Amino acid sequence: MTERDRVAVQTYVTRDQKSRWAEEAESLDMSQAEFVRTMVQAGRSGLLAGGDRTNPVEGGSTDATPGGDGMKTALLDLLREEPRSWEELVAGLTGDIEDRIEATLDELQSENRVRHDGRRGGYTLVGDEH
């Protein structure tokens, strides 16, 4: 990506929000711009039903900052605290993903868009004819 491919995006947030984001960015050893790009992309990954679902934490960063690597930073932060097992690293990086999946499935089921179908071995789209 060349410098000409990059464009600015401007938004307004409260002073408190900016302060919290600045603290979080610093704790992740990221610039504020890199932090906002990463969080927006991560949010898109979790919210979009289709299209580009690239998640920088999973290694497919669309970060416009060369060398930006959220996974590497998060791993280093975990290891700075103490030695970690593989399971502890996975848990530290995935956080509450199981709770988020369960909550999203509950929401989709309440909207009658997804249902659990034991005969088909799991969750399926409502009205999906396989």
C-alpha cells in the first residue's frame, strides 16, 4: 500500500472515550490511529453478516500501517506478565468469544433466523433447505 492509497477519516468522541482509547492503545503498544483501525475492523468482523470479515487478530490485517500486528502485540503483552501455556495463550487471545457466540446464537434464535436441529447435527438457518 502506498501513501497515496491512504485517506484520513475523522470522527468525534467524548473526551472520556478518547482518554480510555488512548490508555488502551498505550497498553497494547499501539498508536491511537492503529488502535481505532484495529477495533473498527474487529467490530466489523463480529457484526457483519457477509462480505469482508478479515480480523487483524487472526492474521489477515487490513491495517494501513505497515508492520501493525495486533496478534503479536497481544501475545507479547500476555508473555510479559508471566510464562503461559498454549491453553492460557489461546484463552488470553480469544477472551469471551464463547459467551459472545452463545449470546449471538440466542439473539438469532429469538429472531427466528437460526435454530438448533439435532437431526442435522447442530445449528442451521431457518428455512434453509439442505
